[in-house]
Amino acid sequence: MSSRIHLIGLSHKTAPVEIREQFALAGWNPVAGGLVQEHGPITEAVILSTCNRVECIVVGEPSADIPNLVRQTWAAVCKQPESVLAQHTYCLQGPAAITHVFSVASSLDSMVLGEPQILGQLKAAYRQAVEAHATRVILNRLFHKAFSTAKRVRTETAIAASAVSISSAAVDLARKIFADLAQHSALLIGAGEMAELAATHLLAAGVRRMAVVNRTLSRAQELAQRFGGEAHPFDALPQALLAADIVITSTGSPTVILTANQLNEIMRARRHRPLFLIDIAVPRDIDPDANALDNVYLYDIDDLSEVVEENRASRQHEAEKARCIIEEEVSAFLRWMDELHLQPTIVALLDQGERIARKELRKSIRQLGPNPDPHTVAILERLAHSICHKIYHAPIAYLKRRSQEEGSAERFIHQARRMFQLDGDIPPEDAHSDRKRQD
């Protein structure tokens, strides 16, 4: 029986940020962690862990309880109750799982419809799985197909036109708070991809004064130089906060980097001048209690949903076109899956034919005498090979056609293997004796 693709995950649609940060799996190796085993129920896995979603895409045996196995391992890795994880996860398999992966790659399932970051994150997750030897034929094909589908969506639709990211949504929110961003200074905490995107959008929105704080000063200097800003070491964060009006933080810290008490002291030093904070990190960088401080306006990634919805509405028409493309590509992938499952049976059929042909060929050659003509032998060999493949062409074509029409090859594989006795199921000699008597 064939293996199946399963997807077990949680996202911004099913879990708030405090749950997503508890169950993050960034950097986790499914092979070293024991989820993927060569002869186990799960033989392939790719782990996607971003600020908005954590998803485990795996290949497993149909007879195993794959969702339960994944959740047990996942909860144990994060040292959190499995019951909590189960409340927020969704489980998809087969065509539904494939459609979801293609939709995620094409940014149809993102908080910001059409944002480009998820494709890069998906590619990074796949690359990490390949390096960990956690993928084989099925997931390799699935992810390459997902990437080509995403390319088709961006080429054939306008879903990426003026596309926004979480970073740009954060800047849009800042623009609503401060009418003229050119009159205000910005501070980026963190110098990764999200910070780089935020810097790009801040400059486009009119901000002229920008500073970058990062644990690795050289990275902060590189980003600041590119955008004409200032770089500061991480221990200079309190001083940098004194001069900033807009703060966007996106570090990879596992714990908060700014507590409510620290921000209270900073606000005193600022003489309570308004401070606008956007925390787009998961786990969060800023203590949520800071929102209770006077003149502190703190927004986390979930607070961006209102801005995101405005952008989503304008892209729905293009999203429908994208879904049609995804439907086509999922159908093509399912045909490949069925042919993959058919392959052992096709090989077995042809092997059976070749064995019969060789056996009968040897009998015929013996009848040509002790020293048959080599040219004649070669002609007979080609004839036997040709007859074998022509005889089996119709059954193989039937198998491929019916498996595509029915959407599953398993029933037809079973019938073919019994009909041609590929598994050694030889019927007894009197199997048709009742029929003979009736005739």
C-alpha cells in the first residue's frame, strides 16, 4: 500500500501568537529528533516554522496514526502539553495537504495575501530538510512542484503587484499614527530579513532618520550603511530608544528583550514623549504589559490583522486565478503520485513478460539445431522483446488511464497484480470446475 502525504500544523488562523511561540520548531532536525526513520511509519519530513505558522509536512504509512505521532513528538520537543497543541492544530492528508502546500508557497494562506517572504522561508525549510537527509522522492518532487507553482502564480496573476509584507503592514500602521513620517526617527531592533524589509518600507514611506541595533554589530553596520542610517551595539539599546519615535523589533531572541519596567524607565528619560512599538518577532521581543504604560503604543504581529485585511480585499480577484492554477498543478502532481505507485506493478508486469519471452525463446532456439545462425537468433530476440512489450502495453495504459480517472491507483493495482499473478497467487487447478460443469 502506498505512502501518503500528511500535513499537521498551526497558523495565525488557528492559534494566537502566544501559542505559536510556545510550539515554534525553528532549526529542529526531524531525523536527529527521531520523527523520521528509514523503516519507521514516517519516512520523510519538512518542518516549516515561521512567525505565522508551524507546519510538519511528512510522508507516512496509511495504516499509522501519523497526526498523533507528529503531535506527540512536536509537543515533547517543545516541552508543552500535547492537549494544548491538539486544540490548535489542523491535519490534512493527500490532495488537501498538497493543495495547502502549494497555496502556502503561492502566498494564498499568508496573513498578508501575496507577500513574497513565505516562499523564501519555504525554500529555506526544504533546504534544511534536504541537508538533514529528511526528504526522499515524494517530498523532493512535492516541494519542487510547489516552487514552480508559486512562480506560475506570480507570472500569470497580479497577486504580487504592490505586494505587502508583515514589515510593510507595520509601516502602514505607523503612517496612521504619525501623519508625516519624515518628521520622526525610526529604530530597527534586529538586522535580519524582516528588519531589512522594514527599513525598505520605512524609507519609501518618508522616514529620513534611522538607526539599527543588533547583537552582531557588523550586521547592524551593514544594514545601516545600506539605508543611510546609524548602527549601535546591542548594549546601547536604551540610549537608542531615547531618540526613536518608531521602533520595529524582529530579533530571534527566545525571551523578551524589553520588559515593562525597562520601558517605564526609558519613558521617564524621554519625558513621556510618545513611543510607537511594533513587535513582529515570534517569540515576542517586548513584554505585552508595556502597553499599559502612558504614551507607549505597542502592537504585536496579530495586531496587524486589520491592516492586512484591507490589502487582502484588493487581491481576492487575483487569488481566484491563482487557485485555478493551483488546482491544475495539484492534479498534475496527483497523476505523478499515481504513476509512482503504479511503477512497481508496471516493472513487475514487464519483468514477467520478459521472463516468459526468454523461456520460450530458449525453446525455439534449441529447435534450430546445435549451432544456430547468430543473425537469426538476434531477430528472434528482438521479436520476443517486441511482442512482450506490445502485449503489456494495453494493460499498462489501462492502469494509468483508470487511475487518473478514478483519482486513485490502489484498486487497479490490486486487480492487476491478482489478474497477472504478480504476487504468486496461483489459483487451484479446479478453480473453474463449477463453471466447466455448467458449460
